[in-house]
Amino acid sequence: MGSVIPRKRKDGSTGYHAQVTIKRSGKIVHRETRTFDRKQAASAWLEKRESELAKPGAVERQSTPDPKLAAVIDRYIEESVKKVGRTKAQVLATIKNHEIADLRCSEITSEKLVAFAKELPVQPQTVGNYLSHLASIFTIARPAWGYPLDAQAMEDAFVVARKLGLSSKSIERNRRPTLAELDLLMNHFGRIQAHRPRSNPMQQIMAFAIFSTRRQEEIIRIAWTDYEPAVPPSHPDARVLIRDMKHPGDKEGNDVFCDLSPEATAIIEAMPRREKEIFPYSVDAISAAFTRACKLLGIDDLHFHDLRHDGVSRLFEMGKTKPQAAIVSGHRSWSSLKRYSHLRQTGDKYAGWKWLPIVIAGSLGPRSASLTPFSFAS
């Protein structure tokens, strides 16, 4: 039953209190009150709420906790045993600054999720990433905490966003550095190293990224204890344990051994053993230095990650099979390497590359005087 009660305010105006009271077996199980300036508005709300609460299970749902989305995001991050990745953390932080984060779980519909996707000032492939990261919270909110986040609403929003072109799959990059561009970068970073010996050894990092096919995040995590030198004849190739390798479904704990090419092995062997990690530097510093150098040198649209793509492409151009390439690159599925299937066997792009002995000599520091130029077999 409900009632509308007029009450005088301190300023002399009249407010209308609409109160809904639900009783079962003589006990009040739900009471809800709202105040309106007009009696008609109070009566309309009262009629609407009584109709809503008359539906099966509606009263029971009123006792369900219904926090704002921002609070759910915070709880997800706090209680996640698996470390939330840097990209995902940045995305969730951005979502918390959006209007949708102020909505309570029960208020978030597919329409509001689509509106959120439309307002994001990013490319369609990035919109898809935003929705994917948010979807992981929708998946567990109800079963884990009893929050009324509708996973179906998120699925519907995915479909609508894709059909409207708001989201799309990531576009595969095929950009590879030319030898001329690498000459510019290597000369540039060589001059910086000569003037500032304590700066990040970008020549070594870039060369290792190409010959090992490793990502930035993986390079800086490799510890000396993760490195296993070759032990012929049983283990002819050196290898490294790549911890938390990037994978669509599972990053944390996804530790994979990857073989090292002779060139990558030589770079590791020449690095000083002063720290726990072989390359004790930060991703942000490496990325910023590379981006800044490309801009300064007029190298257009080249990303550090393109070095990995170049390294994997090189393996196929050298005649490696998918299994042989995968054991170096760390691709879990050979189907992931289908984008390289069009490459013809043309030989080693880096055969006789003048920068390899220079890179290794630079890593050795004072010992470099005893080195002579050399080349590696394919």
C-alpha cells in the first residue's frame, strides 16, 4: 500500500511525501519514500513503484547491494589475485572518470553502454578493448558479490557496437623498419651513448628485440636466472624463460621458454651482470626514447613493437617453418603465425649487418678492444 502525505517545509512551501510500504505476514519487508513539489508527480511515482514492486522477485532485489560502477571497479582491482595489467588498469581508470561510472549497477543497460562507446574519443579497435576490459567486471560482479550488473546487457552492447562500426578488431600492423632507418636510429643512439654513458643502451635493446622477437615488457623482465645457455648436443640453442607472456586469455603465470637465436644469445652474453635483470630498464623510458628518436629523425609511423614483427618476418624469410618460428617467438598457436605465410624465403635480411658487432662491443665496454667483426650463421 502507498500514500501521499503533504508536509510544510521551513520556507513555507508544501512538499508531498510519497511512501510505498510492503507488508508480508504482518511484517514490513520494504519501505521507500520520495518527496515531490507537486502532488500529481508524487502520485505518478507511487503508482509506478507499486507496479514495479508487484513483479515477482522485485522486493527481494531491493535488498541486493547496488553500488556505483566506480566502486565495483575499485573492488575488482583490490580483490584480484592476478595482477591487473598496466593497459587494463589505465582503461579502468579512464572509465571511472566517465559518467557511466556514477551509475548504479542496476541502472546500467545495453543502451547506456552503447552511449558510452559512442562518446569514447578513440579508434574503433580501442573501443573494443574498453568494452572487453569492462566486460570482465560484468562477468564476475553478480556471481562473486551479488551486484546487479547485467552480463547480457554487456553482450548486447558488444553486438550493437560491432554492427554500428563503433568497435572493431585490432588492425594488424605490417610496418617493418628498413635497414636505412635502422642505420639512422643506431647512429642516433650511438651518439647519445657516447655523450651520456649512463643512458639506456638503446642499440643493444633494439637489436635484441629484433633477434629475439621479444616485446618491450618481456625484455625488461628477463632475469639472469631466466637465461639458459646452450648445452650441445642435447640443447644446441640457448633459451630464456619469458614470464607472464602476453596472451589473450591469460597473462599472469603464462611463463614460456623461448629459444634464442645466435645473435640474441651473443647480445645477452655481452651484457654486464650488474643487476638482477639483463636489461634493467623501464618500458616507459624505452618507448619514449624510441618515439622521440623517430620523430627527430623523420621516421614515420614506426613503433618499437614493429621490431618484433620484423624479427618474426626474418625467421620466415630465412626458411623457418611455423614450429621453428613459434619456438622463438613464443606464439602458442601456429595459426597466429598465418599472417606471415605470404612471406617468401629470400634469405637473412641481417646477414653481415654492420651493427651487430658494434652492439656487442658496446655491451662489453672496456673489453670491446679485443673484438673483431664477425657474422653469425643462419
